Amino acid sequence: VSTQSTGAQVYSPPPQYDSEPPLPPELPPELPPDIPPRETAESCARRLFYQEGCVPEDVSFTLASGVPFDVEVSRFYMQYFNFDNYKLDDAVRVFVERAPLIGENSTRERILFHLSRHLYETNTALRQQLSGPEEIHTLVCALMMLNTDLHGGMVDRKMTYSQFESNLRNTEATIDKGVLKELYNGIKSKPIIVNSTPPAEPPKPLPTLEQYENVIHKQGSLVKKNYILMSGKRPGIFKRGWKRWDAELRGSKLTFSKGGKKLEVICHHCIASRTLTHRNRHCVMLLVCADDRQFLLQAVDDTDLQEWMHAINKVAAMFSALPMAAPVSNSNKFQPHSLPMSRTKCSLEEQLQNHMTQVDKLTQEYDALIRQQSNLVAPTPEWHYKKRYLEKEKEKFEEYAHLLNTLLYPDSEESLMSPQSFGRATANRMSYKRAVQKNVTPVNV
């Protein structure tokens, strides 16, 4: 449409073209703001060579891949190597340091073929000695097999030079004997270090007993009551009251302090369990010591009570020495094992083995005692006393074994079981009974 001076509009036809009208130039598609542009093959190869944000295994995965983009990345990656004046075995050593040989033999061959083709393109001496990249690749694979045979440690009779030459004679490669002899001697004197597997993370060191000697495991306020004396009797009526103390569990000693007074309890062979016999007081645990003393301790709440029981039982499991044999006498009366006051000299791993072995022994003694019941007209008081003693000792060492196992191996299957605290139903303990009943030789203390 055209406009004249008079203001009238006159229709003008559209322009005529001999062919189709030209299309407007195409604009590059714009990526959404949250999608970054794709990395170029050249920049990706540079990042792989200098290991910027990647590991050597990423290089191997890229070289072994058949994806077109990875093939282009591999071509740029190999350009960073300058093997012009290198011998063949030296070039292989440099290459496998940056590109570990991973996977099966076919995957390794694909990785090494990039090296063979690059050597034929850049190394003038090898290009004059060998006919093509396939011949270089055959020789590279033969060198890797020779390196495994000479330095792998899996073969008693090492490959000789005549065997090495005979193996290559069966291929289509025609290689000078002088070159083969030089390569054989080079591999024999200096092996190729092959990183066939990704480097494994070093295992975490196990905790040692010395780390817990002067450590404060738990501290806070406890209300204490003397329940049973060393003689096995109840204390006097004026000495059995509940009193609040400041408690601290440092190393293997539980210290009660108040107003300049101090009372120390060595936690060897102790066991802390929850008691529900006191209706007027909540969060109460019973602490049974190795010298037959018993204390009732009241914590602030349930969480504080569980932490105190766990800390005391764990310390006892770590520091308690292996029980000694029962005293010998001319009486047929049952004698319990003697519990040494000295700290164990075993490591925590040996402590765990000792506790598990003790569980096995106590289980066998308990089963034998139950079988004796059928031969008795009526169980005697001594039989009941021995039965209660074996049950308590067995549960105590099961608790020790479980706590040490959780401390040493927190990620193992045995430690995935629910915590076995004293005062819970014995049926819950059967889930980890299989874990502690193992044939382990006890370690001498």
C-alpha cells in the first residue's frame, strides 16, 4: 500500500520473485537459563589431562568409550603427549601413569590403541621401524603381557626372550630382532607400573585403648543410694539415704564429689542396668561393682540415664581384664571366678575376642548345668545360685561384646542390631547371639 500527497491510499502488488522468497537467517537456539552450555571436546580433554575436577579413572573411561564425543575428546587428549624421541617401553610407562588400565582385556586394548595410533603419528623412529599403528599396537600389547609375566608374581617360570620372540612370530608383525631384544631387556630391568584398579581409600584406624584412658566419658549430676555393701548386707538405716552428687566418669574411674568429699568407684567388671523396683523414683539404674557393692543411681531423665548406662558399660568392656580361674578348695561348693582389679593389657580387638570367648564358655557351663537338673531329685540352693550367677555373667559379657563391636566396627552388619541394654527382654538378645558365639581363641592378659 502506498500513500500519495492527497492522502488517498493506492494498492501496490507484492514484489515478484523468479524463485521462492529467501528465508530469514536462522538464529542459534537459546538454552534455558538453568542449563549450562555443553563443554567442547578440546576443553574437556584439557581438563582430563590436567585432572581438573576429575580422577585418572575418568581418563580411562573416556578412552575406552565409543561415543563420538568421547572419541573426539580422546583425539584432543592424546595431543598433549609428545612421544617424538621416546622409546616404546618408556612411552607406555608415561601413558599408563595418567590412564590406568581398568576393566577387561578388550577395554584395555581400546585404551592402548589410542597410544599406538598416536605413537605412529608422532614418533618418527617407530614409524620407520614399524609398518603401521596396528603393528605398534601388537607390540604394545605384547609388552604388557611380558610385564605381567616377569613382574606379576603369579608365574613361577618367567618368560624368556626366545619365548617372547616366538609369540610375536605367530603374528603378522615383522619386527627387527634387535628392537625386540632391547624392549625385552628394558621391561625386565624396569617394570611398567600398571594402576589397574582405582586407589582404595585407606582403612580407618581402629580406636585404641590409650585414647580413652584420660577421657571424660560422661559427667553430670546423679542421686546416689548405697544399696548393698561389700559384705553382701544392706547398709544401716542412716547410710542408705538418697543424696545428690556431682559425678564424673574419667577413664575407668567413676568419681562422686560433693562439698570436698570424694568417692571413687573403679568400673572394671561393672554393669549398669535399669531397675523398675522403685515406684516413687524414675530414671533409676542399678550399678553392680566387681567387689559385690551395689549402688542405686538416679539420672535427670531417660536420655541421661541411657547415656550413663552406655558410658559405664562401655568403659567396663574396654578396661576389664580377663577373669581368672575360680579358687581351688577341698569343698564341693561352687566358687565364682575371681575378677582382677588391674587394667587389661590387651588391645580393643583382643578385648572383643576375649569377651566373645567368655560368652561361649559361660553358655557351655549354663547348658551343662541345665542338663544336670534332670539328674537331681530337687534343685539345691547351690544349683540355683550357680544358675543365677551364670545368667548374669553371660548377659554381662554379651553386653560387653556388643558395645565393643559397635565401637570398633560401626558400619558392619553386627553393629546394625538394636542396642542391647540391661533390663530389656532377653528375647531381644537372641538376634545378636549368633554374632558373639564364635570360636575365637582367648588372648592372654
